[in-house]
Amino acid sequence: MEIGKELRKLLRDLFGSRLSEHMEVELLRLRQDFDARIQDYKSVIADLRAEKALLQAKVGMYELNINQRVGIDPTRKRPEKPSFANFNSPPAMSSWQKEVAEHDAQIEKELAAEAAAAKV
């Protein structure tokens, strides 16, 4: 039994350091691979988020454009409907009343011209 124990101790002393170095190198390689995958994953996520923001901006712009064309723009104030409650329409004039009003306006104009000529 002691021979086996001595043999194992000898093999461990001879090859143990190389094996541990090999395992450390493998461990470093795996960590680098893992870090590269994580970095790739994060860059893909950042690209997708940027693309999503761009697409959301485009969709918002298109919705705003469509709403303005249709007339459903939520940013604009609603135009108030005109109220005609206090509106009094002038009475309709007959053709004779129009003729008399034009004649009276012509006479007033001539009187004003005569008064201006008299002052000069």
C-alpha cells in the first residue's frame, strides 16, 4: 500500500503543477469567452433599444400627421362653435328702399362737396 501512496504522491508532484496551469488557462479562456458573449449580448440589446426608439418616433410622427389631416389633433384647442344667439339680421330692403338710400347718399355727398367749396 505504501508503494501506491508513494507513486501517487510522485505523480502528483510531477504532473500536478502542469495540470493546474492547464486548468487555469482553460478557466481564463472560458471567462474570456463568457465576457465576449455578455458584451455581444449587451451591444445587441443597446442596438435594439435604439431601433425601438427610432421606430416609436416615426410612428408618433405618422400618427400626428394622420391626426392633423383627419382633424383629430389632440394638441390643438378645440375651436369653439360660433353662437348666433345675439345676431340680429338687418331688415331686408326692397328695391325702392335701396334706390332711395342711394339717392340720399348722393345728395349728402353733393352737400358735403358744396360746403367744402364754400369754405375754400
